Amino acid sequence: MPQRQVVLRRSLVAVALLVVVALVAAVISTAVLTRRPLPTTSGELSVAGLSAPVTVHRDAQGVPDIYASTPDDLFLAQGYVQAQDRFFEMDYRRHVTSGRLSELVGENADALEADKVIRTFGWRDVAEQEWDILDSDTKNHLQAYADGVNAYLAERSTSQVAVEYTVLGLQVSVEDPEPWEPLDSLAWLKAMAWDLRGNYDDELARAQSLVTIRDVSRVDELFPAYPESLNAPILTAQDAAANSVAVADAAAGAAADTAGTAEGAAADPAVEPADGGGAGLAGPTDDSAHPLDLTDAVVAAAVDSAAEAVAAVPVLVGKGEGIGSNSWVVSGEHTASGSPLLANDPHLGLAAPSIWAQVGLHCSTVGDDCPFDVTGFSFAGFPGVIIGHNAELAWGITNLGTDVTDFFVERTQQDTYQVDGSWEDMTTRTEVIKVADGDDVTLDVRSTRHGPIISGVLPVSAVSATPNEIVDGVLRSGSDGYEVALGWTALTPGRTADAIFAMNTATDAEDIAAAARLFEVPAQNIVFATVDGHIGYQAPGTVPVRGAVDGGLPSDGTWPRPGWDSAYDWQGTVDPATMPSVLDPAEGFIVAANQAVAPAGAGPYLTSDWDYGYRSQRIRTLIEEQIASGVPMTVEDMHRIQADDRNPYAEVLVPVLLEQEIETEFDRGGQDLLRTWDYSQDADSAAAAYFAAVWAELLSLTFDDELSDVAAADGSDRWLEVVRTHLENPTSPWWDDRRTANVVETRDEILQQALVRARSELTVRMGSDPSSWRWGSLHTLELEHPVLGGESVPGIVRDWVNPGMLEMSGGSSIVNATAWDASSGSFAVTTGPSMRAVMDLGDLDASTWVVVTGTSGHPASGHYDDQLATWASGGSYPWRSTRDAVEAASQDELTLTP
């Protein structure tokens, strides 16, 4: 071999060896770096602030059960352990909830927009006010939790706390995390309340739809009444009637107290206000003299700007279609054990790590001095348990969906706004937003008596015109200035933090009712069961009462309201004693899955915008079928219901689709799948894939011609009912596609087009043979890390922090509620069951649970996503709570010493 070739070969070998050595060094360095933050879970650690040793057992999934002698030690240890597992998640959340995300991630447009909006809301300011009204024990628990978090931070450098800080440090200057404060926990409750705040999306959608439809009555058709004849409310008519007795008693007392209420206002907070219908919404087809014209360009721009602002808030719990939950409880008369069974699976945003942190909190000796023996699902960053059970009582939570927000259109002139013909000064303050490695950003926040002005917060098109013509104190057309203020119950200090600890120690229905009176926001459905055999339902929450105005806007909060007319102001709140409840109903079970609470007109007015009940009715049907069969229910039966993926709406639409005549054999290939479909949306189902594609095409063909993108038909439960109510009217104007000149389409023509288009789309996506199509190929889940999971992050990092893609069963408005957005062009999962739990009151150790990812927030941990595959398949894990069972299953034991 020539000498030159030998030298070259040796050089190449040397280079290759250097590359290998460099790669090995990088791998070793990366492994050390990523594993450095992993917590110590066995042995003994000294923790400042403890008064006595604390024991922490962890099972095979890494779930901690904590045993302590005092509440202070218990919650201090919870803070320490959750900081071990999830501190970066906690730190990210507190930066978001205080409007300081830019301090963490640097110059980022999305982060800055979020900071501006949340500073405008003032979540942190409200948390500071709440601190002053909380019970002293709650303050102690929050402080102990903070002490535990800080004890953990004090022992470690930033790189030892979480690898995310190291990765961020490659892009921006990262400072050591600040000490945790109790207010950081309280501010998190505002984020939870925001994502679960009720009907604000529908309120904005009505206003934005009117701009293009320009007919109030037609907009109302897009928001049909709850179909009680099809889908039962939570309370039966009998239970609602019994509940109304309490309402009537409260009403009688309230009437005496409100004798001086202004004319036209709702005098009784316990009674539903009169519904004014659509009258008073000025528009091209409405001759009302009321001055709020939502089609006016300046008003519409203000509403759009408000919508942009609320959309900028990061998703911490979840938003959009699918934000709901399933819960139901079955009494012992229908169970194999003779004791109640309770199931719960909240449908929230899905991310890595999971929203929930499983934990057990146990006083070594339970008594008055240390009353906690509770296990369940907590939020990393807040002490206690949000959903779970103690030794006497179990409870589940779903979103009640009450209308707790209103958008008030204000007439403004610089920093003044109009009230009943007079001008008042806004409340103003200046916020300074720090940006890592960037310049500070100054934000002026302005508020009216209704709440903060949120239109114009973000740099969008101009949304207000300064009025320059005032005649007799009234702004005239052409010179009006309009901005939008947000009224929201959560911006008033409340005692939800007290409620959480009250629920943790509740033992009976009276305790739940007492806790519910404190659980002000977000308004939730509470189902509960006791070990001595009772089952019940309780609705908590602070709900505004809106004044009924003759000839004016609807009094139910479904539309934006004129802020300049005090008759439209909130007139107080619903009396907590009148909130719906039931104990041991005759049916022997309760289903609370975001549907209407009670039959129309029964009880206080809560909202008009319920989930339309297809999911809840399917749960009822499955329970009723099993009861009728005479086979007692078991934990496994509850699992079966939670995993149910039958599409109840398909029973409505498919028969009509099969009536359509499709011209070619090729185009009939998709339709033929529906002829033998069992309506199951299993991941392997070809028919489910085709039905979903038809549904998306049907919505687009029917509504895209008249609705803007912001009000598009997303396929959520509301659109199920809109289409169902129009199927019986084949010549409804909604079926006509106004984009086709000189042609008026009917229902059947639109359905035929949808069938053909769906066939073509899936042929492109999955091939020409319909039998080879699979729903799971379309309906996928890709979990993302909240900071490192997005497209702006290098792929190697994304691949490491984001679990792999999963094919999913289920769908929107299905019990296995893996929702998707039909207006997006994608069938990907947007929200779903954030956890699943079944609690057996006959043997609490026979209960089961699972979360989306795992207990750890560290991507290098074996518990980062070790529950994901089990969750996706509908499986679960044993949920042990008694000390003997916990110790028997313990994989790691850690002793925390003073």
C-alpha cells in the first residue's frame, strides 16, 4: 500500500477515534447532567424545619405516601417531596400565574403576551388579598409547604434542581430560583379557575358570530337549548323539586332583604332571572333602540381584541373543546361489595409532565391535633389533595360550567368611562415586566368597576376611537369609543384554599356542604360517597346574579353587556344555601359529566351553556343497563365505562348518512363502512376514521360560508346539537352554501358532498382501500413539555422531553373523551382524561388510579412517563391507602429527619 494511503488511513482512524471519544464523553456528560436532579428516595435526609422524623414510602410507580406527626411536618414534607419531583413545573407555573414568564424564558413574543394579559388580570394581586382572609390553619399549611420547598432548594445548586434550567441557560441568563412563597400556591388557584371558568368562549362566540351573520335569531340557533328529553340533567325532576324547597325558603328570606332593589334588577339571588331573549342586541336585523351594536366596527374590534387577549394565556389546566370531566357514583345497593363505588376522570389539557401529582398524606395518629389521612391527586405547587379520599369519604370533581364571567363593553374617553350618563375615572396602575437578557416592558393597566380593560392589551389593530362629540352627556354614533372589561368572580378574593383542606377532612354530607360554601372558584360539581353507605352531589361556587332589564339584553350573561348602563351590572351572587344538591337519590346513582344540573327552571340560574349531555347520557345508559341486568357493579365495571368509546351521536347522524345516494362505487366505499359499524371509535376502526372525516367536512360545508375563523364550528358538543336540530329541516338556510352562486343547497346535497369529500381525503391520507383505514392513524396524541417541547427548541431536546406519539381510541363527546378540533384540519387529540380514578368505599385499598405520564417531572426519571402506556390503553394501577398496604407495596423508604 502506498505510504500516502497508509498515512491517510491512519489519519482517518485517528479522527474517527476522536469523534467516538467525543461522542462517548458527550453521552457520559449528558447522562450525568440529566440525572443529577433526580431525587434521593431511600435512606435518610436531614430537612430543616421538621420537628420530628417523617417517613416517605414510594411504590412501583414512584407515588409518595408521607407519614408525619403534625400537620406542619406533613405539609412541609409534601413541599419537600414535590420539589424533589416537580420543582421546575412548579416554578414555571408561578412565573405564568404572576405574569413573569419572560423572566424565565427571555425574549419570546408568546411569553410577553401572556405576561401582559395576566398582569392585567392581576392574579397575584388577588392572591395577596386572599391571604388576609384565609383561616389561620390554612395559612399554616401553606407556609409549611413553602418551608419544605425552600428546604429542598437550599441544599442544591440550580443545575441539581432541574435539567430545564441548564438547557434554558444555553439561551438566556438563568438565575437561581427564588424561595417559594405561600402566595405562589394561591396564585395557582387562579390559573385553575381561569381554565375552568365556564361559558366565556360561548359569550365571545355569540358576539363574533353576529358580526358575520348579522341576525340575532340565527345566532341563537347556533346555541340551542339543552335537550332534556334526550339527555338527563344531573338531578332528576324529583330531586330538583326537593332542592327547590330550599331555594324557595332562601328566596323568602332574601326578598325581605332586597326590598329596596332598583327597579328592573333581579330581586332574588336564589331565583333564576327572567330571560330577555335576544331583544336589545342592536344589529342590521334588529330594530331595538338599545345602543349596544355588536356589529359596529369599533365594538366588534374591541371584542376581537378581548378574545385575542384571553387566548394568549398559557394553558395550565386546559381549554377549548373537551374541557369537562366524567364522574359518577353508585350506591351499595347496586354493587357487589354492598358499598358505594365512585369514578372520576377530569378532561383537561394533556402535557408532560401530567397536571396531577399523586400523593398520600397521613398523620401518624389521626385526631384533632392532626386530622389528615387523605390520598389522591394534588397539584404540584399546592398542599393537600384536590380529588381523592380519606378513611371516611371519597369525592370526585367535574367542571360545573357556571357562567362566572361577563364581558362589559365600556364607553371610554381616555382614562374615563361612562356610567348612567356620567363619566368616572378608571383605576390605573403601572406594571413593569422583566425580560431575561432583554429590556423591561412597561404596561399600563386600566380597570372599570366591572374589572380590568382587556381589549387593547396586545398589539393588535386599533380597538377604540376617542370620542369627540358628546351631546347631552351621551356619545353619538361615529364618535363612540369602546373597550371591553372583564368581569370575573375569581378577581374577588375568596376562600377556595380553605375549602381544599375542609374537603380533605370531610366525613359526611354536611362537611361537603360546608366545604362547598368555601369553594368559590372555579365552580365545580362534587360527587361523594361515604364508607357507611351514603352517596351525594353538591354544587359549589360563587355565581353572579344578573339584573333582568325589560326590553334589553338577555339577563343570563350569554352576550357581552353594555357597561355604561348600571341595570346590567351584577346584582349580587347566588345564595350558597340554594346551590343544587342531593343525598341518596332514589335511583341509587348520580352522574355528573358537565350536563345541565337540573331541569329548566328548577333552582337558581347557573348558566345557559351546558355540555349538551351526549357523554353523560351514555354513562347513565351503561349504568342503567347493568342495574337492569341484575349483575352488581364492580371496580372493573367502572373501568369498562371509563374506557367506553361508543359514539352516541353516531346513532343520530349515521342513519341519515346511509339514506344518501352516492353516484360512484368508488365514492360509496366510505359510506359502506358505516353500514356495519357498531359506533365504536376504537383506534383500529376504519368506520370511525371515515365518520370523523365526514363530520369535519359536514361542519365546514354547512357553516364556513357564514362564520369567521374565530367562530368556526369546532365539532364540540354544541355543534352536535346544532346539526341534530337541523337534520329535521332539510331546507334550513344553514344548509345552503352561500359561496356557490345561483345554487341553493339542501341538507341532502351537503351530506352527499361531505361523504364524497371525506372519501377523497382519507384516500390521500391512508390509501384507496377503505378497509385499511384506521382511526388511530389520524387520532394521535403527542404530549409536549411546557417549555422545551415546542418547535423553537432543537429536535434532539424535543425528542428527549416529549414522550412518543400514541394512537388513541375515543373522541369528542365520548365517555373516553379524547377530544379533537374539527375546524383545525387535524384529528389530533387536544384534551382528554388527565387521570382516571375508581374509589371503592367497601375496600379503599381496592381502589385504582392512573395519570397521563407519571409522578416525576424529570425527563431522565423512570417515572417521567411510566404510566403513559397503561393510561392510553385504559388500564390503571392499585391505589393503596392504608398503612399496611402502603408498606407492603413500598419500593423505596426515605426518612426525613430534623
